[in-house]
Amino acid sequence: ATHKLLLLPGDGIGTEVMAEVKRLIDWLNAQGIAHFETEDGLVGGASYDADKVAITDATMAKAHASDAVIFGAVGGSKWSAVPYEARPEAGLLRLRKDLGLFANLRPAVCYPALADSSSLKREVVEGLDIMIVRELTGGVYFGEPKTITDLGNGQKRAVDTQVYDSYEIDRIARVAFDLARKRGNKVTSMEKHNVMKSGVLWKEVVTEVHAKDYKDVQLEHQLADSGGMNLVKWPKQFDVIVTDNLFGDILSDIAAMLTGSLGMLPSASLGAVDAKTGKRKSMYEPVHGSAPDIAGKGLANPVAMLASFGMALRYSLDMGELADKLDAAIAAVLAKGLRTADIKSEGATVISTSQMGEAVLKE
Amino acid sequence: ATHKLLLLPGDGIGTEVMAEVKRLIDWLNAQGIAHFETEDGLVGGASYDADKVAITDATMAKAHASDAVIFGAVGGSKWSAVPYEARPEAGLLRLRKDLGLFANLRPAVCYPALADSSSLKREVVEGLDIMIVRELTGGVYFGEPKTITDLGNGQKRAVDTQVYDSYEIDRIARVAFDLARKRGNKVTSMEKHNVMKSGVLWKEVVTEVHAKDYKDVQLEHQLADSGGMNLVKWPKQFDVIVTDNLFGDILSDIAAMLTGSLGMLPSASLGAVDAKTGKRKSMYEPVHGSAPDIAGKGLANPVAMLASFGMALRYSLDMGELADKLDAAIAAVLAKGLRTADIKSEGATVISTSQMGEAVLKE
Ligand SMILES: CC(C)[C@H](C(=O)O)[C@@H](O)C(=O)O
Ligand SMILES: CC(C)[C@H](C(=O)O)[C@@H](O)C(=O)O
């Protein structure tokens, strides 16, 4: 089978880490192990520089037509003065919204070899393996009104709107419960029902979905603020965490940082399964950002990007075995003591972005 | 001078920790060191049980008439089924809003004696001393509409509204800059201007206030998600952090947990200075919550509550010297190895809530 991939490297280190995915794809094609047809596209600041928008309609059409989108990272202070609608992040947000990618899966795994690069004590993070399921197409990211109004007399008023409908909460809860069944069988739902009406509805719908179809899974509710505290205090109490778009943004970043393995962590954004084709739209991207400060220096860690490609193999392209081999190759490289600068430790050999890509390929 | 205090112990461990403040107040009065007139009031679940509201108008009137409100904690699953408007938290929110307490000061300090009870490595948190300035009367906590609507066909829609006017951002920024001048002279402002219009306005106004009146203070902007990451990675990079109501809720809890000293941390909520009287409304409360699981067992740590009273002495009652003595007494008790259960460590003596209160008083 031929798999159509759209590669969107984006800005900053996005280009460098995507180059390592290309290297891997070329090799898999050359070996006849798989057959990928790839197209490249611009997104974020790179797209703005070329076309004055954060992503073009033509690129969006390619995204719709692909089996999976592989996404690098966007943003950088270079574009801090561009119009709001054309800022780099707008490209990412349009991809998420237009492709209907409502379920963002962000594993926070502590690679044993890297436990010491965490700022947390080894015993707190060693063996950590949690999955954050973040709602990605709703909430305050997309709700209207979203405006800044001039009130006269030098005053402005900014408004953002957090909106959730029952069905949006229902479907993300199901993703979380389904995942939990294949893992530790526990879901923790986080919201602020003590302050927000969306939190009240969130808790209500998650509770209903659980009672109706997932009684075998353990469900627990935490307020997002104490949930954040508990993440820092004893993260191993969690298995799957399900939360809204904005809380998910913050809490998944914190969870990723806990592991000390930020440059290692992939993510998947999935749409609904199409009843006719059995397929779903999908996009894969590293959890880390575009890191403009280290871009172009060969310092970036390509593992998160490679592992994101691995998630694509598993969730969208039906090549779970190949994904297993890729994960094993990454683990083997780490076991040999090879490290990019972000995860360097005593006694390890520090290598560049492309050397890391090559090393994984060789394994 | 006579100082009028309103004591609102609230729910859960609130009552126990407030008892230790009362012990201290009684002693100070008896010794003639100060002259406090205190009144007690109900708030939260305790108020609901008595009066079916989270705080009565009569108690609000006492709050308005006091020189400072000393607040324990509210909430607990016992009240999970009460009407939304009467939930325990509504009492706290009404106090903040009606008293105009827009500036919430939350120090995150790592007590050297407690560095090991942090889940973070000693070198990451030892000596940590940051101040989170959280906007407390605006944003998504109070914005309208705030509704759940039945859409028919089994669907509901929940809406919360994040609103900020320029003047609200302006005044909280000034609080942060003024504090920074007395500390490390650095302010980090956190928002999500890449996604939220309120973040755009927030960044704009903070930048303007800085350029106009605080050029001598170092100002830096971070996105709230990477700010959260940086808090976990290397918190000592921060001095004063200024952020909105919801981000402040989550980030200040995380900062508190980093220190390993959650049961030790006080907070102050301040209103604007009245041009005529030179006074400001104020409320003081521990950062920790009502902890229903340990309530009534003498396990709670009263230090956060006592230190909150200390902040009242300093910020509202013009008794900075007495506050210094209280802080020194707390440090001395810790240095002697006396600990409540939450901060116990090897070789330390574990004591109860009231024993801790007595020990501080004795010092
Ligand atoms: C780049 C930004 C718009 C984005 C977000 O806020 O969702 C990022 O932080 C993320 O978590 O993927
Ligand atoms: C109790 C709750 C309403 C409150 C808040 O969300 O502000 C608490 O978490 C806090 O931080 O003081």
C-alpha cells in the first residue's frame, strides 16, 4: 500500500528535525520496507514569509488529501509583529480545526536512561508513563466572541470565550476511556467545576459516559489546580488524564517537563473515524516547540519528531510492527550513551541532530 | 490602636488552623502587645449548613467594616450537591469581588529545613523565593455570560467568558513592578497571546506600564505553557511572576508545590488604596485548601495560616516588626526539628496542629 504523507517542518528547529524523518522515509522506501509518497508544505512563519498567511488553502487541501500530516513546530519572535490572523500559530490552529483533530494524545514517559536529567528526584519520575488526552478543537481556543474592543478614553476590553457542547466532551472522554483500557485502566478528569460552568458540564458528561459505557475503568475527578499540584508531587498516581484545550496545553507541558525527556516526546492529534472509510484524519508533532534560540546549530534533538512519525505508523498507517522497531532503535541508541545536547549527562557522548538521526536509522 | 479583624475559618482544616491564630491573638492582647477586636463569621459549606448561602450579607458587612479578613479554607465533597450559587467557593469569590481584592500575592518560598520534602531535587529548590502576583477579580472567574444552556436533543452548551479591561491589567502590573523593586527587580508576565485576545491585551498593557513608569525593573514575557515548564525546570530564574486569575490559580499552586512547603505558604489579597483614608481592603489566607481528608484529626499544619496572619500584620496593620518576630518564631520552631505530619522528615519530631501553634507562640 502507498501512504501519502504531508510533511510540514514549519519554523526554527522544525526543519532540522524533519530532515531526520525524511532520511528515515527515504531509507524505508529504498529498502522496499514501505512505500511513502511525501509532499512538503509551508506552515507558520515560513508560510507567512512566502505567502503572507500562516498556511495556504493549497496546503490545507494537501493536508485533507493525506493519510497523515507530519508537523514540526511553528513560531518565533521574528514574526511577533505580523497581523494576528497570520501569526505562525494560526497555521497550526487551522490544521487542528479544519481537519477536526479533536483528540490530542500526549504521552509523558520518562526514559530510564534520562531520569537524571529531570529536575525532579529520580524516584518521583523513574518509570513514569502517563498519557494526557487533551481536547483540541474546542474551548477558549476557538470560542466566539474573541475580540479586542476600544472603549474610548484609552481603555480597551479583551474577550475570549470558553465554549463546550456535550458531544465534544463525550467524544474526548471516550478516547480517554478506550486508551485507559489498554493501559492502567484509570482515567483522571481535570477541570475547574468550582469556578467554571464548562467545568460543571465537563464533569457531568464525563461521569455519564463512564456510567453508561466504561464502568470497568476507574474514574477520578480532580480540580485542574490541585491536579497540577499532584502532577508535581507524585505523577505516578496518574494513568490517563483527560482535560480541556487550555488546561491540557499547560498540564501536558508540565507533565512533559517532569520526565526530563522533553526533546523525546511525541504527540498525535486525531479526528473522528469516518464511518464509511474507517479512516481518521491525523497529525503528528513533537511536544517541544520551535526553539528559535538553538535553531540551525545542529543542537536539536530529533527523537521527539522521529517518535511522532512512529505514532503515525501505529495510529494512522497500520504499521505497528515498524513503529515497535523504531521505538526499540531509539531505546538502543540511548542505551549506548549517545545524546543530543539537551539530554547530555556525565559519561555520555554528545552528538548532533543529524548524527542522532543516523544513529537511530542504523539501529 | 485597635485593629478590627474578621475571622472566617470556613470548612475542613480551616477551623483547626484558625484556632492557632486565635491563640496567638489572645496572647498578644493579654500581653498588651497589640489590641485586636475580633469577630467570627461563617463562610463556605459551614455558612451553607447554617444559612443556605455561602456567605451572608451580614458577614459581608462585617468584612467591609474590618481592617483585615483572616480566612481559613472552604470546600469539601459534603457540599458537592448544593446549588451552584451556594457552593462553598462562592463565598470566597464574593469576598474577593465585593471587597475589590484584585491583587493576590502568593509567595513560593522554600524553607531550607524543608527542601528535602520537595519532589524536586534539592539544588533546584533550595533557596527558592518567588512571588506570584495573581489578578483576582477579573478574567474567566467573573466574566459574563457564564451559563449552561439546554440545546434540546440531549445536548447542553456551557459558556464561560474571559474578560479583561486595560485598567485591570494596568493596576495589577503596577503591584508586580512595585513588589519587584523591593525584591529581585525582575517581573515575568505570563499569558497566551498566541491564542487568546486577552493575552494580547495583557502583554500590550504590561509592556506600556513598564515603558512608562518602571524602566528600571527588568521585564520578560513568557507564554503560560512554557512558563509552567520553566517553573518546573528551573524556578530560580523567576523573581516576581504576574499573571491572570486562571493561569495564576494553576501556576501558583504548582509553584507552591515545588517548594515542598505547601502547608507553610501564606497569601494576601489586596484592594486598591483608598485615596481618602490611605487604607485598602484586604484578606489573608493560606495557599492550601480545606483538606477534608485530614480534617479534625489534629494533623493540619497551622504555619501557612499563622504566616498569613503575619502578612496581615505587615500589609494591613502596620506591625511589620511583630510580623518579623512571628516569621522568626516559625523558623526557630522548624530549626528545632518540630514538624507537623505533612512535612515530617527523618530525625524530626512530629507534632499536632495545636502543638505547632503552641511551639510558635512559645518562641
Ligand atoms: C503553538 C501553540 C498555539 C500551541 C497551543 O497553545 O496549543 C502549543 O503550545 C501546543 O501545545 O501545541
Ligand atoms: C477555592 C477556589 C475557588 C480557589 C480559586 O480557584 O481561586 C482556590 O483554588 C484558590 O486558588 O484560592
